Amino acid sequence: MIISPSGTKKFGILTAGGDCPGLNAAIRGVCRAAYNRYNMKALGFAYGFRGLVEGRARVLNPEDFSGILTQGGTILGAGREKPFRAASAKMDIRRPDSEIESDKVAAIKENYARLGLDCLVILGGNGTHTTGYLLAQEGLNVLGLPKTIDNDIVGTDRAFGFSSALAIATEAIDRLHSTAQSHSRVMVIELMGHKAGWLALYAGVAGGGDVILIPEIPYDIKAIGRHLEERAGSGKSFSIVVVAEGALSIEEKKMDKKERKKYRALIPSSAYRVAREIEAETGMETRATILGYVQRGGIPSASDRVLATRLGAAAAGLLARGEYGRMVTLSGSEISSVDLSVPANKVKNVPLDHQMIDTAVCVGTCMGI
Ligand code: F6P
């Protein structure tokens, strides 16, 4: 039932950055609500901003956004193209980067106008919303939906993708428990989270990790060693150490970028680095697991499906009212929205006084210090 004339008649939609479970549920949420309630037309761009630069768009008909609620990945394809970032010299060595960039932005503006779009709906994380904000500064109408398994977008309490990744990571930790116990080993598991440790913190608590290491708290290997030895001394023959991929030691924190890069080139993965340090510190037999892209694959959790659908339907409402330049958000239990400048150019880190850190410590988990 069409209940109101629409401020937006035609919009483009794309999924940018790394993919995550819930993208298709969100595409469905936006497009169904926009089509059913407001009679809008949707154009889907392929592979994120790359499709927008290249003008690779297709009309999305109801059959395109039907039957995709439970599917992982994205029917549009994802991509890490950042049209405002200095392009790689490899792309065209004859021209300065700034020229390549402005070519891309000009191409986007041209395609937006040529295709007759009233708004561009972008589904992505921090980088995507930074690009969205800059495109809005260039005069485009833009709306954002927050997705990422890292849950590190400023302005929303939660991004979709996080809940699914949390369930996958928790199951992996559960499965490591039994083999850790059988062999009386220390098991180190690395979860995604380059800059922010939300996933490691939550999965670590959900899976009963004995040590949780996140980028926000540089760790002291001696403190970890003491904790593991105390556990062993109290009869616990095994331990689980949950490490965010961006976790770093106190010593590493003191290094400058160049030094750290050199140090990390020896062992690029944080799980293997920490495992080696634990063995050297305690002599305990230690194994490392990197969960990797499994965390971003497969069907979305029920909670992500609900969140993505709610955010999508709310975005369609903003489209209808012509309220552009915003990112739809979850605030408490309510769906709301913030100006695109709020998430742009920022990362939502775990605050050191976050309740969850205290909760972890209360139940006996070592946070690396
Ligand atoms: O942004 C989500 C994320 O999963 C990060 O945690 C991770 O560092 C990154 O993507 C890696 O993704 P890709 O290899 O696709 O660039």
C-alpha cells in the first residue's frame, strides 16, 4: 500500500568495505519498504564505490530483493574503493594522485546526475561513511546504514554483522575448549578487529576466555604469564587466550610505525606472536588459531536480520521525507539517525572504563595487564 508521495523517486544503493552477514537483509529492508510503501525505484551499484565510479548499475526489481533475507554476502558485491583516497601510483603513473581522485569524484557526480538519482544509499563502515560524508559535501544526497563485524562505528550502539560474527567466534572458542583440555594446552585464538576490540571482548566473555587482549589495552606478557601460571597452579590444565588482530604489547606500543612494521614482519599474526611470547614466558605448550574470514561469512543471526531490516525500513522513511545526509542508527532499543559527520573519519574504540571490561575482570579474566 502506497501511503504517501515520496520525496525520493529514484535512489542508488551500494555495499562498500568488507562484507558481513546482514547486508542482504538490509538491502531487502530498504528496497522493500521504499517500493511497497513509497513506490520508489532502486538502482544497485556493483562492488561498492567502484560501481558508482564506473557507472555499473542495474535496476533492482522486487524479485531481486526477494528471498535474500537469510543469505550471507551481498547481492551487489562489495569493494574497498575509496574515491577520495590518494590513488595508488600503480594505477596511472603519468598523473598526480589528486587528479586521479578528482576524476573519480567527477565520475561519481556525473553518474549520479545521468542516472537521475535523488539519493545514494550506502551500506558500510567507517570508511564508507567518511566517503558518504565527503560526497554529501560535494552536493550529493546520501544516506548511510552502519554495517561491520567490528562494531566500531561512531554514532550507533550497534552495527549489523556484529551479532553474527559474535556467534561464530563464540562457537569457535567453545570448540577450542575441548581440545585445549584434552592436550592441556594454552590455545590462542585471533579474532578480527584491527583498531577496536569489541568482537574479541564480547566473544571472549561469551566463550569464557581466560585472557582477552584488545588493541585499546597494550598487554604485558609478564602479567599474562602470571595469570596462566596461577591457573595451572590451581589445577586448571588448559587456558584460552582471545586476541584481537590489532592487539599489541606495551613494548610494541612504544615503537614508532616503522619499527613496529619491521617487528611485525617477522610474525604478522597477533595470535602467533602472542603464542610465541607465552611459550617463551611460561614454557607452556601453546597453539594458535586464526579464525579469519569465517567470521564474515554465512547466514546472518536473527538479531542481525532484525537490526538490518529495522535500519533498512527507517532509511526508506528518511528517503521518503527527503531527510538526507544522515546515517540510521540504533540508540538503546530505538532506531534513530545522526548527521553523516558523526561517523565520518572516526573509530569507536572500547572505552577503558567500559562496563564489559570490568565484567570480564570480575569473572577472573586477565585483560593483559
Ligand atoms: O572491517 C571489518 C574487517 O573484518 C576488519 O576487522 C579486518 O581488519 C578487515 O575487515 C579485513 O578485511 P579485508 O581483508 O577484506 O580488507
